[in-house]
Amino acid sequence: MVAYYAQRLHFNGELSALHLSGSLFQQYIVDVAAKTEYNTFNFFVLNQVQLRAKLYQGLVDMVKHDVRLDPMQMG
């Protein structure tokens, strides 16, 4: 998705209706950025099992409680 929109937004020297549309072009960029951020966030939410989020829970707890340990002890 990001690669597609990057290719669409790339200016290669040719005049295109997209780049000449002024404030609509700016709104398009904002919409594309919001859509890609939402898609990325949604991927992380829906794929917690595949990302093995539970394996990192101990690290999250340590950061949350600000425990000062040697990194070699964390494993």
C-alpha cells in the first residue's frame, strides 16, 4: 500500500492532474497518510498472536515499573 501511494505521489517531471489540483492534492496526501497509518495499526492489532506479543510482556512490565537491571540478566 505504501509503495503504491509512493509511486502515485512521485513527481517525474510530467504534469499530472493529481499534482496540479492544489489544495485537493494536499487533502489527498493527508487522506493517504491517515489510511496507511490506520492500516499499519490495524495489522498490529489483528496479528498479535503472530507477532508473539506475549513474549515481550516481561520487557513491557520491566519498562513500566522502571526496573534497573543488567541487560544480560533480562535474557
